[in-house]
Amino acid sequence: MDLFEYMSMERKKSEAPLAVRMRPRVLDEVVGQQHIIGKNCLLYRAIKADKLSSLIFYGPPGTGKTTLAKVIANTTSANFVQMNATTSGKKDMEAAVNKAKETYGMFATRTILFVDEIHRFNKAQQDYLLPFVEDGTVILIGATTENPYFEVNSALLSRSKIFKLEPLSKADILSLVKIAVTDSERGMGAYGAEITDEAADFIADMAGGDARSALNAVELGILTTTPSADGIIHIDLDVAQECIQRKAIRYDKGGDNHYDIISAFIKSMRGTDPDAAVFYLARMIDAGEDPKFIARRIMICASEDVGNADPMALNVAVSASLAVERIGFPEARIILAQAASYVASAPKSNACVCAIDKAMGMVRNRETGQVPPYLRDAHYGGAEKLGHGIGYKYAHNYPEHYVKQQYLPDEMVGETFYEPSENGYERKIKDRLYRLRNREGDL
């Protein structure tokens, strides 16, 4: 490196965004994630001892995935190579692997290959790395915002330790904000700024666990606020509100959090909590989720989890789905809220899904027998000669339009599939079926 290259690098460091300058250099400077880097935790001990195996860091933006990789780069004796899957291709991987082989052959030094956004690599690119991870040519560290169990090859997963990073706590963010304002070496301390407790608290709260978002807000506030008469840049609540206008929604329609939110939405409806259901509905709507997708999930829940305990639930859900298609946002939010709150508040029964699953299991796994002759189609010439339809009892000719008759094949007689619950309207169904099946005088 010549003098000009050195000066260029130093200038980039000084002009880098605050979030980059504030990035921890050593493990003990890392804020949060104590569940994986606490002093008694495996990852902490492995980094300190420089005894790493392949790792995958998984979590939302701003939680420290790249930070941990940089900390490892600063502490390891191994050669550290970084690439981003959004801009790197197979040639870059080939160059990194060849360099790793040379480094190990000449100096017995291993290579850590850090791949940011590893989920962006396609299957073929991920497969290319596999043999070199397996034989130890490279120690892979992958970082991803997506669930690796969905986005990373199972073969790579089986050879890696997976660590899930959680959004930082409000207290962690608050600590970073105050350090960023006062730190003269890497923060904004040279600007002579002060931040009120109210403003710092607001930024920490609205960052939603994303350190980068909070630090960006601090930097923007200090750089765009004119010093007061006392020469100090005062960051108050009004400035903070301008710099971070709304909380970042942790939701990606193609990513892991999408599945987490929709799962919570469904489970809230199933668990008869309309407040939680509407809350998760609001998060999906605010993040731009397709209203037709939401409506489909409500319809499924209305049948799977409510069923005949309240037959109206499916009607409400289907009507809402049709109305949403015809109306669209913003009014569709009201229709979805009506349907979600109705399904969430309705009495619950999973008797229908249990019935069909049990029946399908038997159909697939055992001899199910033949349809009784008297139930077979008799609407064609020659059916009577085959005995089809002979002896069939027409239910409408009997009291209450019911007559005892064997409908199941002989091999399935005695099996029960639909077992109504005691909830809601299904209790009436259960009582009626019991009464009819035990009615005196029927054969």
C-alpha cells in the first residue's frame, strides 16, 4: 500500500457513516446479543480462543451480524476474506478459495470467508462452497436476514453452527445513542451536540431494535441542526421526530419475518384474542401485504379452527375476501379487521380438520373396502341387474328426514371421523346426531 492508498483509506474511515464508525472493534465492545456472546457462551469462548468452525449469523437488519464478523476479523489469526453475495459471483468465490489454498499451503494459515447476504447466493453458488467448507479449506461465516432453514442449502447448514441474533433492547439502543453523541473519536462528539433524555428515549424506542437506524437518526439530527446561541447543537424531541419519523416495520413479504407475523396472526385468531389478531393484521397492512393473501388466511382459519362451532365464520370470511377484491385499500382494512375479529371471537372447534385428516390417513394406509351396493349409482340401464341401488332407504321418506342405514364400507363400520365439540353451534350438532342415532324404533 502506498501513501496515497493509505490516505484514501483514512479519509474513507473519517467520512464513513456514523453507524460504520461506531462499529465495535473487539468483542467486549459489542452491545446486546448476550444470549450468544455472553462470557460463558460458546461463541464468545470460540472467538476468544480463535477456534472457530463455520458459522451462520441470522437476524434482522441492524442487530450486529456484520459487526460480529468484523470483530472476528480483528481478533483471529486466520486470513479474513469478505464478500457480499449481492455483488459477488462464482469467479470471486473461486479466487477466494484458490487464495485460501495458497495461504494454507505456504503459511499453514487458515482462511475465514465472510459472505454477507449469503441467502442471495443461488443453489449452485452455495453448492460450490460446500466441498471447501467440508475439507476445511475455508471457514465460512454467513450473514443473512432470512431464515437460513429456508434460504441456505441443508448441506451447508449441517456443517455450520447457526446463531440467531435478536433485535437490540431499548436499553441497548439508548446506550449506543448517548455514546454516539459524546464520543469524540468515532462518534459525533466533535460537533458539540447534546441530546435530551426525551429525544434519546424516542429514538431508542422508534428504532425497533435496529442500531443502524438509531445511529443514522442521531447523525442526521446533528448534521442538519444549526447550533444555538450557546454554540451547542441541541437535539430535542422535535428534531428526533423529524429524523426518525416512524418505526421501521420488521416485515419482508418474501422473508422470514413474513412467516412469523402471519403465524402470530393465525394463532391469535385461533387463540380467541381479537386484539392480537387486529394488531398483527395492522402490521401486515402497514408493510404492504397483499390483502388477498390475508383474506385467504382468514378463510382457512374460519374453517380449520372455528368450523361448525360457528358456521357463520366461514361466510363472513368468504364475504370479506370478495369485498376486499372489489374495494381494495384503504377501505379493505376495515373489512379485513371485521373478518379477523369475528373469526378470533368465535367459538372454536377443529373437529372438521381432525375428521378429514383421520379419514385421509385411513384411505392412504389401510384397506377401505367397497361402496355398499345399495349406495352405488343406479341411474343407468343395467344398474339394477348389478344390484346397484336395491335396498337403498331414501332419507326424506322417514321422520325428521333420517333413517338408520350403513353408509360406510363393511371394512370401515364402527369408525368415527367427525366428532363435534361442545362449543357453540357444534354442541347442537352433537346433540342432534346423538339423538338421531339413538332414536327408538329405528333399525
